[in-house]
Amino acid sequence: MTLPQVAGGAQLLAEQLAAVLSQMPDPSGGPAAGQLERELAEAFGVPHAVALSSGTATLHAALSACGIGPGDDVLVPALTVIMTVAPLAALGATPVFVDSDPATLDLDYDDAARKLTARTRAIIPVHLWGRMGDPAALAAFASEHGLAVVEDAAQASGTARHGQRAGTVGTAGCFSMKDGKILWSGEGGFLLTARRDVAEHAAAFRSHWQPAPPGQAAHSRLATNARLAAPLAVIALANLRRLPDLVNLRRAQAGRLLHALEQVPGLAAVAPAMGEEWNGFAALLHLDLPSPRGFAERLAQQGVPNSTGSFRLVPCDRRPMFTLSDRPCRGAAEILDRTLAVILTERDTEATLDRYAAVIAREATAWTARCRTPRTSPANTPGTPLPAPPASPPERTLPHDDHTGTPLLHPRPADRDRGHHRSRQDVSHPPRPRGARCARRPGARRDCARCQAAAARRVLPAGRRTARLRRSPARRPAGGQRGGPVPARRHTVGRDLAPAGHQALRSGHRCR
Ligand SMILES: Cc1ncc(COP(=O)(O)O)c(C=O)c1O
């Protein structure tokens, strides 16, 4: 598949930038951002577009315009980047993580329904990798529960489903123009909305409430500076005018890479959904290989940039600030573990893509062979080029964070169900094979669970032995009315286990 030529590269941009630079400095900011907004609204077929300094700022402004604030719960997929969630923290709202369906990558609406509370005000569907969920299902869920919809369409310019463009389905659609996005300007973002009040709020919000929405005084409310600088607006404008070509190019790039890998065992292209016109943001492959995250990291080391291997993308509910959630989103984890998302940019030529394909095919074959090779084989001796991935998921007596591999000190209900724990005490003292030696003794093979638990506790600063859990969702009583707030619960983090752990370290004990 040959890549299409896209007109208007660096040369054209340089000329347009030179024109705006000759008019700078201009304290008014110049006309470029306003022109960009008019052309964005026209290109996306919406009444209003507001340009801001980043995708994060755009989400912040949109959520603020929807009235999200302290005490509100907002449903957000765990299958997203931290930038989706940061604006919620800034507004004092609580993110409630919702799982995704591995078969469709769409939100798991059953899980979303379970997580509704009396405080739930909005939902943020995220079109990760440019993939768009079913807009009808989203609209039905939001209207049934009276929720504002703020779409995180940062990666989704050019995607549509059943004729509806990503970013135009909800109350507001938020886009990023950071480098790497299809419509890029270095840094930047824009918001699309059909509602005048939302657009006016966002325009005031990005500039310290000046100009204020009609009927309000300038600077009568605290906001922020998230204006888009004129040179970036000029770049965005130039790229907007060739957006259809840029989307075609990205689709062709993803298509070329996926086509080249069609016959490689263990890799399968992730197909768009029915009725989805996917923008091809990243080449998506389902990995049916052992230790898929290790494989993605291996590719990153070999110069193939990808979401999990290069950027360590993990489900948001597994990030350190949220890991006390007692219901991990396992669908999101499965999707991220098993999806190779190769990052593409406008500058990736046919030669680059063919190199990526060759590396991925070579490494996939070697990875599979390596996993089949017994550990004692000469092919697995130190100094050979591939790190040895485990032939099967490592057997863990102590529950581990699925992504960082660190031991979890909290018994998760699912782990308990799987028999990882028999009691709280067992969290740090799970059953061990009789006679296994602790790694801290000479000749031992691996750390025992006691030493792992004690080592993990040592990284907690003194006084941080307790941690507050996120509020649990209030259950609806049978009558349908949602329940009130549920009191926050507190978990102790290994406080009562510390002496045993330290003693284990001192004594270099033999596990019983
Ligand atoms: C899905 C998603 N949401 C939000 C953002 C935040 O955008 P920005 O980096 O422009 O603030 C990004 C940026 O990469 C993103 O990919």
C-alpha cells in the first residue's frame, strides 16, 4: 500500500508562520485563534469551537462549563491516560473508574450503571487510539441518568461512527493538538459544542474570565490562562485545512503496517467496529503472545514506539494515586496488556513503517520461540539478545499489581475469591512451599513473601500507614431512588504486619 502525498508541509507552514511573526508582539493575541475557531466549527459541523492551550485545559474548561465541582462523581474509563482525570482533581470532583469491554473497547455500561451514585454528574467517554464507542449507547445511558457528556476526543479527530463525528456527540468534545495528534500544532487543544453557554464559559475560563459570559462582569470569577498562542493557532489552521489528507495519510500508514504483519503468528489487527470510520490513529494489534507487555517493551527498545512499551500506559485506576480502589477494572487491564498500539506520526515514511513491520515480525517470531525454549537451553544463556520472558504468567502467592509487578498490600476481593488470601494476615504471609529459602539467606533462590512485604512497607513514609479509600458507590435501594453518600472506609497498610516482616528480615528465616 503506497502512502498518499500530503501537500503543505514544513515549507508552507514556515511561510505562514513568518507572516504572523512579523505582526508580533501583539498584546491582543491577534486574529489567528478566532479564525481557527471559525474554521474548526465549520469543518466539524458544530455551532461553536473554542481554542485553548492544550487538551488537558480543554477538558478542564468543558467540565467546569458543565458545572462539575467539589463533591461530584464523574464516570471515566480506566482505559485512558492520566490527562483525562487530572482536570477532575483540579475541580475537586471524584473520578469513578469504569471498565471497558475487551471485545469492543467500548465502555462497559453494566459496570458504569453499577458505579452510579447520587453524586454522579457526568461521564467522560475517551476515544483512545481514535477508536469510538457506540454513540447511541452513550447517549441513551447519559440521558437515562441525567449526565453531562464530555468526550475526550484528544486522539480522535477524523473518526466517526454511524455518521456522527467523534467529539460532536456529547455536551462538549475535547481535542488535543499536541505533536503526534493527527491535527497537530505542537501544543494546543480545542473544544466543540452545540451550546452557546458552554462555549462562552470555556472562552471566559481560558482567559481569567475575560471576556466574561453575557451578564457577568470581567474577572468576577477565578479561572486560568489557557489561551492558544498565535503561532500555534497558525500551525493549527494550516493543518486543519489539510485535515482530510492528514487523516487519509494516517489511515494509510496504519493500513500499510497492519497489512505487512498479517501473516505473523500471534498478531492480529484490531478491526474497527461496525459503522466506525476510524482515523487510524495508531496501528492496533491484538497480541496473542506470552508476556505481551514484555514484548511491547522489547519493541520499544528496538525502536518501535508503542503505548504500553514506550509510555507504560496502564489502566488509570492502577495509577499510584488510585490503587486503593477495591474493584480493579480488569477489562481495561486486559485490553492494555494485550494491545500493541504502534504510535504513528505524519513524518513516518514507507521506509519507517516497513522497518517497524520487519522489527515486529522478527521479534514476535523470536519471542514465541524463546518462550517455548526450556530455560536450560544454550539459547537461554546470559548474553543472548532477547530477555527471557516467562513461559507462563509467573506464579504468585502474593497478589501483585498487574502492571508494576509490585506486591499489593491490600487484599483485593477478586484475589480473595481466587484463594490468594485466607485472612488479612495472609496478605503478607501467604502459604509458601515447605522448606523454600528466603533470598536474603545465602544460596536462596528468591525473596520470600515476608521480605517482599517488609520491603514494600519500607517505601511508605512514617505516618503514611493508613490510606483513605475512595468512596464506595452508593447502592440503589430496590425502589429505584439512589442511596445517599456512603461513609469513607479506611484500610490499614500493613501496620500490624510490620514487626513480623522486620523480624523475618533480621532472622533470615526459612519459610514454613
Ligand atoms: C486521550 C487523551 N486525553 C487527553 C490528553 C491531553 O492532551 P494535552 O497533552 O494536549 O494536554 C491526551 C494527550 O495526549 C490524550 O491522548
